[in-house]
Amino acid sequence: MAREMKDSGLPYIGVIPTQWNLFRLKAFFTPYAITNKPDARVLSLYRDYGVIPKDSRDDNHIVTSLDTSKYKYVNRGDFVINKMKAWQGSMALSGYDGIVSPAYHVFKFRSEGLWPRYAHYLLRCSSLSDLWRGLSTGLRVGQWDLHVDDFLNTYIPLPPLNEQRRIADYLDAKCTEIDGAIKSAESSISDYKAYRNALVYQTVMHGMSSHSQSVKESGVSYIGTIPQNWSCVPIKLRFEIVKRIAGGGGFKVLSITQKGLKPKDFSTGKGQFARSYDNYQIVEPGDFAMNHMDLVTGWVDLSSQLGVTSPDYRVFKARDESMEKRYYLYVFQSYYSALIFYGFGKGISGKGRWRLPAPAFYSTMIPVPPLNEQHVIADYLDAKCSITDEAITSKQSIIDDLKAYKQSLIYEVVTGKKEV
């Protein structure tokens, strides 16, 4: 028999069970801001992983301040919010003691009427994320701010305490199961990418039939031996950097991602936004564009369309249009994945802002097969990589479906639409 429901009066919640009540968050949370504990462990807040030690992951390129005395202290069981990314669901119950950015909000539970794990799931669910987006203020997405008072004055549905515990226990078990399936699919994607990178590197460096061809030393440590009829030359002999400033609007804005050179989607509100794109540089079809400021997670691609991209990126073109650009694209992408460009970089942080200066780019040596062999290699890699790319896309689709199911399940359960 279906449980009896009532209208909560809250658009972001909808109907709830009749025995549930509504309360403002200020009945259960109190702001907490203890500082001057610079020796405590630094914690980071991830949308997907919650509050975890910053040094537990190697993909966090946010630099910790040299002076952490203003960082806020967090006890295990406190609730932490990244006020600038609350609308993305960046808030969580902390499982650690430590310190977090002064830009975060920290709250303590002031009442036992709200079970912490239930609050963790409820406040991070998709419908609440939409609410946080509406409550956040600021001029730009990256500078949005969810104020403490707006958070505390928000109404939430509240089941009886024993039901809150059941909900939390149920979601702990189900989310662990779903996360395990996601992790398995992500592991498969990593394996596919590793195979793809190794295949491309081996082929562009040594050819397709290195075992039957006579080879010679290239004289370049990161290239090694090459077929006898190949040569090695510095990039400057084959390519030139170009800088064409737009000087006005009307162009498609292109972003360099590891999925290629893509038109920027302004509707998502994600990423960086410029006040004006007049000083962006023009990218023409057939140009190469690379993020030479990030040699770890950055990328390079061959443009198929006209647009503009960041003035901080590097746009370059072939000196001879008869060259097989697809072959050289595979070479340049291998130089990213194998960290060859990284080895010639310069900077301060070593990650995130590790740049490849123009002279170092120009002097980097690349393998050059005869033109007909460039065509053969490009065709071969196009075919091989399309297979692995399809497999990766399939696995990513599974991951996306699992994440969507997880969000839907959490919403249905924490709002009482699905009984556990």
C-alpha cells in the first residue's frame, strides 16, 4: 500500500510523506569559525568525494596558502560548504579533523533531531543544488557566493529520526554499490587510454613495421631508434606560431580540452569566463591549438572550424600545407601523454602552471617519416583509435547513467517519494 503524501509547499522538494515535517536549517546548524591552527592537516572538498585530505589525491592543483593560520578548523562530523560551488553540490559531512580554506563555511550540528548522514545526502541532492544555485549571488559563476543566512533559512523535509537513520544506512549501502560499479568502469577507461597512448607513441616514434625495417639512432633520447628512411627535425622547421587577434566579437569561442578543441558551452556556467573576447586569438581551420600553460592535463588539437581561443594558448600552423597534419597531431598528443613537453617546461608550481616557452617548443625534436608513410600511419591510427574511443565512450555512457541513477535514487529517498 502506497504511503500517504502531502504537498510540502517547496518547489524543490515536492510532495513528502504526511508524517514528515518541515524545518529551517538554522534549527540544526550553527556556524563555526575557529582559526589559527596552521599545523593541522589541510582538507579539500570535492563534489564527488566529499571532504578528504588534500594530499590524498594528485589531481588537486589548488595551491595551499603559505600562511594557513586563517584556514578554518574542522572536526570530524562537521558540515562543510564551498560557498562558491555550493550550487554544484560541493558540500559534505567531514570524516576528518583538519583545516579548510577560509572561503568555506563550516557548521556544527546543534540538535540531535537531524541525523548527520541524512543531512549529508539531502543537502547534496540535485534538487537542493538547484536551490543553492538560485540563492547564490555574485557577478560571475566562479565568484558566486552562498551566504550563511540564506543557507540557514532554507526549509528541509524532516522524517522521524529513526527513519532518517534508515534512509542514511540504505543510501550508504546503495551508493557504495553504485560507486563500485562506477570505479570499475573508470578503471576500464584508464586501461583503454593507456593502451591507446602506448599504441600511438610506439607508432609515431618507430613506425608500423619496425621489426622488419632497418633502424638507426635518432640522436634524441625520448625518440630512440627510428626507421632508416626517417629523420628528426626541430618543430620550428615544420611549424610556425601565429597570433591573430580578433579585435571584436562575433566569433565562436573554442576551448582546448582533452576531448579536443570544442566550442565553449556558456549554458552550463562551468569554467572560466572573460569580460570581453576582443583580445582572443583567431583559430582557422587547419590550425593547431595547444594549452602550453598546463603540460600535465592540457592538450593539443587540430581545428576544423573558425573561432577564437584564449590569448594565453598557443596557435601554430604547418609551414607546408601538403604535410599530413593528422600524423603530426598524433605526435604532439603523444608529447603530452608521455610528458615530453612537460620535460621542457618551466614555471613555479610544476603542475597546473608549468609552461612550455616558445623557444623550447620550437627546438623540440620530432620524428619525420616520408610523406606517404605519414598518410599510412595517420590512417592506421585513425582506425585503431576509433575502436578504443568507441569503447571509452561506451564505458563513459555507463558511468553517466550510473551517476544519474544515483542522483535520482538519493532524491527519491531523502524526500520520501521512495520508502525504505
